[in-house]
Amino acid sequence: MNPAPTPEPDAPRDLVGIGIGPVNLSLAALAHPLDGLDTVFYDQRLAFGWHPGLLIEGATIQVPFLADLVSLADPTSPWTFLNYLRSRERLFPFYFAERFHIQRAEYDAYCRWVCENLPGLHFGHQVDAVRWNPERDLFEVDYTQLDSDGEAEALGRTYTRNVALGIGTEPYVPDPLKPLVEAPGVPVVHAADYLGHRAALLAAEHVTVVGIGQSGAEIFLDLLRNRPAGHEKLHWLGRTEAFAPMEYSKLGLEHFTPDHTRYFHALPESTRDRLVEGQWQLHKGIDAATIAAVHDELYRRTLHGGWPDAVLTPGVRVRTAGRVATTKVELHLEHTLQDSRSRLTTDAVVLATGYRERPLDRILAGLDPYMRRDHQERPRIDEDHRLVLDPSVTGTVYVQNAETHTHGVGAPDLGLAAWRSAIVLNSLTGSEAYALPGRTAFTTFGLTQRRHVPPPREAPELTPLVDDRR
């Protein structure tokens, strides 16, 4: 897609989106049919890619396909996953496949299809700063246009009334392992880069996977399936005290509804922080089918006697780590409940240690004087996903997937992306651009929350197909 010329200063945008991951792509798709809304979205990457290092064959997303970019706000949108299948003449095969949870690679392909057809998306544009211009009552968004090699090619500036931040998350590396990851030639990689190093990891004599969440399970299973029986030479360890399944009961999933989001936002700050820590199994456990597949593969390898050469140990943290010679890594381990310590020498390490929200401070440094913060210096974000700014700022900065501290564990969930985008667009347009339900869960969260209970629907009178009156 060729970059569009920067609008003239007297033609401000209604909305500039920063980042084109699934959440802002959802916003762009739902904004597309709204008449008179002038939007543009920037991303520093040269093309869309959704966790490319984790598109392991057979790995599925953990939400149903209806959690696409638009369906839960507008199932009639042309940007639904089902319409993507129709455009590819794959609707009937999908129907007979009976898949409620699609593969990650297919979700990535769907998002890339949207990017190829939706106007107003500009990749290769690195946003450098966002500032408020009080003389014009507009935001200034400065960016660097990149060439096909990712090098700076030109500078630009866009003026806008509103901004939507969707810069997503970044890989998290524990402090003891940072020196190893940053050192050249050391076989320590984050799970985000797994597929790019898969061949070297399969060739390594011994591999250790650190982290026992979903990504760690998928990577351990992939390595296990592709290493010779009896010579697997795998370690899988992590801090969590068990290889715990993710909470996936139907009522448990109601924590990922707008009802729970509203309830969570109304809680005191200290209560929200305690609650997020205690809800880890809602989003950091392992899918039960993946746990079963790991056990099945381990069991299969006992068929002819003996046990697979694989060690699975929960409740272990990495205290420190260092290099041994030039080709090996030594991990210093501690079992917290047993109060014991050990050392593990390995040829390669995969860090399935998760992701963290990208800090907003760098890109919003120009807005710092106007930002309101909580007791831990985090940005305050209102119920409609807007940064709380000084009243002198008449524009709005919307935040997507960077508000777990104010909106709960559902903030990064794909199932809430379309609903949140609809909230943003309704707020931005000052109208009900998208009609949203008043109630979304059977669970009543809290005693004082007012609930809208729709009246029961009466069955309409049926008109006889044949008038048999004589």
C-alpha cells in the first residue's frame, strides 16, 4: 500500500490510530462504514503480522471465531471472518470442518486479508510523538516514513481531533535472563521468536523451556513431537505451582464480558490490583486440550518400555543464569516450596515468559503535563477507554489493550475488541453508531450494580398459510 500524502494543516483528521494490531484493526474496520468520519492508522511494521513466531502448526486461538474484528458489534459487517471465508470460497469447507476455535495461522491470514482491502491503513510509518497544540485545539502526531528496508525515508505530521492508541504488548524477559538474550550468539530466545529459531532448537542436544503457560505448552509439545523417542532431552519448568488448566467454564468466561469490565472499572484502585493478581488462571493457564496432547505424547513414548527423557517441573524460578564456555547456558534454579536449589546446564533456552503492555510514556511524553495518574503513576483511564486529561485538552486519547489496571483481565482479550471499538466510536461520534446490549452476562457482578433485565419476549401471532375457513 503506497503511503498517502500528509493532510494539510487546515484539514485535521477525526481520528489517528497508532498501531495496527487486532484491536486497532477492529476499530478501523468498524469506523470504515461511518459516513463523514475521517480516519488514518499508522504502524511502524512494514506489514501486518500477528505473533508470527508462534504460528505453530495446529495451534489455535483461545476464543471462538466469532471473536473476530467486528462480529460481536456488527455481524453484518463486510469484515467478518465468515465473509473472509466466503471471499476465499472456503465457507462450505469451514462449515463441514465444524471448528469453533480456528488455527492461529488462519486468524493471522484473516487479519491480513482485512489489511489488504481496508483503506486508511499505513504501514511503514513510525509514530514518534503525540502533542497537544492548544492554539489549534488539535493533537499533532509526528511520524517517520520508512522504506522497504525499515530505514527512515521522510518525516511527516498529521493533525487530528482524536487519537486511538493500540500499540499492544511486547515480549517480557525476566531480569536474570536479559544478559543472555541480549548477548550475540547465545541460544536463548523468547517464545515470540520461536519459529525463526525452531530448526536450531530441534538440532540442539538439550533444550529448556521456561514458562508453563499456553505458549510454553505449545512449544514444549512441538519440540517433543519432533525429537527422537528416548532421546528427547527436554526440560520444562516455570514459577507456577502446577501445570494448571485455564479456566474455561461457561460462567467463568463471563469475566470477559462488558458486564464484568464495567464492574471491575468501578472498584477501588487497590481492589482492582489485588483482583488482577488473583485472576491469573482466567488467562495464564493452559488450554485443557493442549495439556491432554502433552500427556498423550509422553504416554505414547512409553509404549515400548522406559520413560521419555523429559523433565517437567512446576514451582521453579530461575534465580540467575550464565554462559558455560560459548555454546551452553547454566540456569541456577530455586524450588520455592521445597526451599531447594539446583543448577541446570542446557544447550538452548526458550523463554515462554509472556508479554507486557508497552509503556505509553515514550509516545505520550508530549502529553505528560496534561495526564492524570493513579497512585502508582499509571495513566487514569475512564470507563469509555479515554485517558483522563486536563480539561484544557478538548481532544480525546482512546486506549486499547493497555488498560488492564483499570478494565481488568478482559482488556487484551480478542472477544472484547469489537465491543470496545464500538464504545470508542459511539463516544467519538457522540451517537449510537453501534447499538450495544445492556446486559451480556448471567452473572451479577456485585450487589450494588444496577442491572438491565429485558422483558420476556412474547411470541408473535402466526398467520395461517392456508385459509381453510368454509
